[in-house]
Amino acid sequence: MVAPSVFATAAAAADASVAADPRDAAPRRKLPVEIAKLKKRLHRQVGRAIADFAMIENGDRVMVCVSGGKDSYSLLDILIELRERAPIDFELVAVNLDQKQPGFPAEVLPEYLAGLGVAYRIVEQDTYSVVKRLVPEGRTMCSLCSRLRRGVLYRVASELGATKIALGHHRDDMVQTLFMNMFFGGRLKGMPPKLVSDDGRHVVIRPLAYVAERDLARWAEERGFPIIPCDLCGSQQNLQRVRIGEMLRGWESEDPGRIDRIFDAMARVVPSHLMDRKLFPFAGLRPTGVADADGDRAFDDDAPLPAAVAGPDRADDALRSDAWPAPLPRRGDVA
């Protein structure tokens, strides 16, 4: 397991370097101040998420799922640079699932990944035909498409001997999922930064958990990633997730910082002030005769957040700097 601040320290070291790196798709150059700050923020947030949830450990082989969208491109880009400066040894292998959608530019990702010098595999599986055959016209395709894609990726992870599967979901995805489950599923459930896969055989991680979507869009523009749009479901404008996203953007416009506060709340759960009897023993509650400052305060104004819980970018002073385990000898790229 890693100490909470050290991966972030490695990220900061990456920000200081402008040397040419053959793993990068675009040449390094002196960055404008705005972009340099963006890069530093992205590396710090990814490094902190990795450390906070022990996402990557010494000797890991991380399978990075690259779809051709801005999020997964950015994830791979950041992990490649962090790997060069992290005080532990881990491998990266990029995997793309070619779902055989009509018009999919099959040459784009292999050419891009080959230029990075990173190990990669392109997996061809015609899930498109399956989805089109089974989902009635006009119905949402995402659920079935996602299940089929997960099954293929889990199989490939086993074939590669991957110890972690890295996905490109970001902060906004996680907040959207929380509201999706509340509005349409009737449950308080989000998208965790780390979990065990459906088949119980893999650990899935989301290193972009602390990153805002707007920052990824700006970074993708700066880096010039060859974006491949998803024409299967991305064009379905009436998706529930699309509507939730529009709602959250409206809230953020009216009250800047609201998404950050919602995201912070996902890490500050108070089971005694909800209604899940499996999480809190309501039936056994009895007066104790002892005052409890956190007791009957459901509608009270809370004090300002302490630094240690005030979001992914506001707790740097609270982090420790413990030593990492000694790195393993580098084994080179994955075949």
C-alpha cells in the first residue's frame, strides 16, 4: 500500500520536467502558464487519487482501457508520465476494444499507441451487431453495450495477467452516477474509485476520480488527441445520463462549486442520519445520558469543512510523507 502523499509528490516531479519523452504522442515544449497549471493540477489529482485508494502498488500490471475518447486518452497520457517518476515499479498496457461499429477508424488507435512506445493490444469483438439485434429501435443501448464490453475486457485482463483494470471515469461521471441511481434506481449508490469486478477476479480502478471533466476536455485539446466519437450511443441525446449532466451543469452555473461539494459529500457519509437499517442499528437505539455533538443535528448548519476533508485539492497540508516500498527492477514493456 502507498502513503497518501507520495504519488502526488511523484506527480509534482513530473510537472518540473520538460525533457523529451519518446512515450508521448506530442513533443514536449515550454508550456504557457495556464496549461502548465492545468498539467500540474491533473498530475496532482491523479497522483492523490491513486495514493488515497491504493490503486496502484509495486509490481502491478495495469491494463488501461482506451476507447478513443478524451478521458481515456488523458488517463493513459498522465499514467505514462507518472510511471516514469513514481518510486514504485508498475507496468502499463493499453487495450482498445474495436466493437465493429460502422465507420469506426480502426487505424487511428494502433498508430497513436505505437507512437507512444507503450505496450498495447487491439481486441476485435463485434458487440455492435449484438446490441443492434437485441435492443429495440429507440431504446437506450448503453446498459447492454456496457455489460458486453466489460465481459470482453475482463477476459483480456486475465489473458494479459493484468492486476488492475484502469477506466477513464472522472469526477463528473461519479456525481452523475449518484444522481442516476437516486432518480431512476431509488438507491444511494455511486461509482466508486476502486472495486472488485463483477466476476470477482479483477480490481477496477478510476485514477481520474478527482478530475473535473472540463479539465480533461482542455487537456485533450492541448495534447491534440485523435478523438474517436462513439456513434453507437453518443448520438442518443435523450439518454438519462445526458439529462443529468445538463442538470448538474445548470446547477454549477448558478452556484459555482456545487459539484465539488456534492463530490465531497460522497466521502462524508453519516449513516445515522440516513435510513438504511443494515448500516445503522436504529432498532437498538436507547438514550445514553451522554451528550453527542453529532446527534440530532440533521438540519443544523455545519461548521466549515476541515482541510483534511475539503475536497481532493484542499488537503495537501494534511497529507503524510511516509516512505514507499523499495521499487522492483523494471521488467520492460508487456508483450
